[in-house]
Amino acid sequence: MKVIGLIGGMSWESSVLYYQILNRKTQEILGGSHSSDCLMYSVDFGEIAMLQHQGDWESLEKKMIAAAQRLERGGADIILICTNTMHKMAEAIEQNTNIPLLHIVDSTAEAIQKKSYTKLGMLATKFSMEEDFLKNRYKTKYGIETMVPEAEQRNEVHRIIYEELVQGIIKESSRQYYLKIIDDLVKNGAEAIILGCTEIELLIKPEDVSVDLFATAKLHAEKAVDWALS
């Protein structure tokens, strides 16, 4: 079994989800009391979130590279960034480490292509919804178009992530707000929905909607297990 290296803590709520998925998937495949061989370097998300909102991506890039290099020195065979937003630094990490990085878009797009969808709605942080580092990869590498909510809805989706979900606060009112946005996206032509922020998987479940959901954290972690056991 290869060693999976995780850059976590962004937030730790979703990092817990990654750890659960890695171990459950490993046990499902190998049986018995088997679990995942993994390392996690968990950052202080308070500092990360502050730098994100200040737009200091240069400092964030340095932190992500340092975290990845620590995992490499610790014996990791592959790196996972346990968040969509910080894949803005994916290329920089790849350029400054000697082990592969499993990109969250690649594992998600693989699952989407199996369903033959080409136009999906995406809920995520404002950084991921309004910048192109995820959307361009979906489009140029896989031919998948991503739709995002209108500006007012993007602001509220972002607020709920940072003021509620990363702190483990789950509100029914927020779930209903997200479901309304999903309904709007579907009415506007989305064939399915990408949960493009790992914390959203704590709030929205497949049984809540009538279309397919692509849960990026789950797909990312399960793909890592397949890789580790290959």
C-alpha cells in the first residue's frame, strides 16, 4: 500500500471527512481491520482564511508548498490538497515536489464523464466560483462546462461556508437556501451538480436532491485509495 499525503485543516471539518472516507474505502476493499496508510499535515485555517480574504495568494502558495514538502519528507507517495479552493496552488506544489499530486478536478471529472454529463452547476467558495483555476480545468481538459449561481447567491453560499460549515455549524435554513440554488441551476440547464467545496458535503446529501451530486471530497479520497492500492 502506498502512503497518501494529505494537506488538511482547510477546514478540519472536511479533513475529518477525508480521513473517514480513506479508511472506510480501504477497509471495504481489503476487508478485516485494514485502514489507510496516510500522513496528514493540518494547517491553521484561521490564518489561511484571513490570507484568502486579503488576497495574499503569494503567502498561501508558500505555505502550501512547505506543507507538501513536509509530507514528501515524511514518506508520502502522493499528495492530496483536502480542499477545492487551495488547488489554486496545485501547479506550484507540483513544481516544487517530486511526488505526484492527485488533482480534485481530475477525480471528479472522471466520475462525471462516466455519466456523460457536460454541463453542471457548481457550488463552492467565491474564489472557486469566480476565478478560473477549477472551471478552466474542467473545460479545457474534460470538456465540462460549469455554471455558477448569480452574484447575490454566490455571496451567501460563500458566507455559509466560512461562517457556518467550517465551524461545524449545520443549519436547516442554509440547507434550504442551497437547495433553492441547486433548483435554480437545474432550471437554467445544469444536468447535475458539483459540490465544489468539501464542506458542502456536510450540508447537502444525495437524498436531498433529484439530480446527481458529485461530492468532490468523496471522489478525491476514494480515487486516492484506488491509486494507493494499485
